[in-house]
Amino acid sequence: MSLQPYASPIERIWFWVFRVFCGLILVFLMIPVLVIIPLSFSDSSFLTYPIQGFSLRWYEQIFSAGPWMDSLKNSLIVAPLATLLAMIFGTLAAVGLNRADFPGKGLILALLISPMVVPLVIVAVGMYFFFANLGLLNSYTGLVIAHAVLGVPFVVITVNATLQGFDYNQMRAGASLGASPLRVFFTVVLPQIIPGVASGGLFAFATSFDEVVVALFIASPTERTLPIQMFSGIRENISPAIAAMATILILMSVVLLLVMELLRRRSEKMRSHS
């Protein structure tokens, strides 16, 4: 919304009051996150304000060989694999549900997105007993599958939204020219829904990289991920190293948000040209 040149003085005042109010709310929400960043450069062994001196010792600690790097390595193994599975199964589910019309379609969609709605502790307990029968506890395989299940709802929702403006006549045209369903999908459908797939994948990656409850139930100390390491650090030894790692995660979140915004704009351009 922009201020029109013929707006009255009252409208101009409310225009700026509304923006100042929104800015204050944004600052209020961001302050608890931003105060962590200066603490990560503190030379003190405790999380205290005011900061007496500045140092990079905590960044050296988390990037040196030890539990921080081991947990970061585990997260960088689990999150991409879980994201890939979530993107594959979520995209296929969204395309199938959007294309077909059958009884119980709404129920299946509700089941697919239920991990997003059901309290995470309940999901974790259910996965624990289910994976125990399959012998998937205390393994990378179980953790990747569990995080993929948590990421599928985000992919289904974003891809389903992207498919709302898709013209299925293009698929029929491709089939009439002799292309197989698989070739039609990769050459006609996927290039047009790739922004939605990528956006859902980013949400799935962020969910997996930040998830701690399910990982506590399924992972062993060998598969300890970064959120578990941070959670254990808060419980056992509160150190500014936690603030240093949190600062890195904040930067990663900002980058993910910027990428998602670029994908959103690209999706809008593709819709406008279609």
C-alpha cells in the first residue's frame, strides 16, 4: 500500500502511524533473537550482560574438533537426506491429490499434514514405538525417515498451492504426442512447479535442521544432532558457545528466508506469464 498524493492530512498521519506501529512490533519480536548475537562475542564464560570484552574464542570452540562439530556433521547428513525424501514423496502426493478426485481425498490430505498439526511429543512417541518394531531406532536411517515425515506436509502444501494455477491440458497435449507419463512429468509439470517444490524443500530442511523432540526419542548419542547438542548444553553447562552456534543458525535462517522470497517472486512471475 502506497500513500496517494491526494490523501488528506488525517490519512497521511494514519499512514505513518500504522508503519511506525508495525516497525515497533517487529523490533519487539526481533530483540530476543538479536540479543544473542553480542553474547556470542563475549570473552566471559557465562551468558551475562553487560559484556566486559569481546573475543572469538567461542566460535573457535564450536569449529574445533569435538561434540559441536560432530553434531553439526550429523545435522548436515540427516537434514539434506530428509529434505530430499520429503520433496520426492511430498511432490508426488501433491500432484496425485490435485489431479485425482476420489472419495476420502480430504481425509488423506489431513493425514499427510497431520505431523504439522499434532503435538510433536505425540508424534515422537508414536514414531518411537513404530520404529522400535522395525529396528530403526538409534540409526541414521530412522532419523532421516522421521524427519522426512515431518517435512512432507510443508512440501505438500506449497506444491499443492503452486498446482492451483496449473493447466492440465499441457499434460494431455504431451501424452497425445506420445510422451510417457514420467517424461510428461519431468518435462512439462516439474519445470513449472519447481518454485513450490524448492520452497517446500527449504521448509523441510529448516524443520529437520531445527528439530529436537523426535531426535531425542530416536537418535543415539552417535547420531546426536545440533539441536540436541544445544539442548544438552543448556541443561548441563550454559556456555556462550551456545550463543555462537545460535548466531550461525540465525544467519542460516535469514539466508533461507531470502531464498524463499526469491522463489516466491519467481513463482509469481511464472504465474503471470502463464
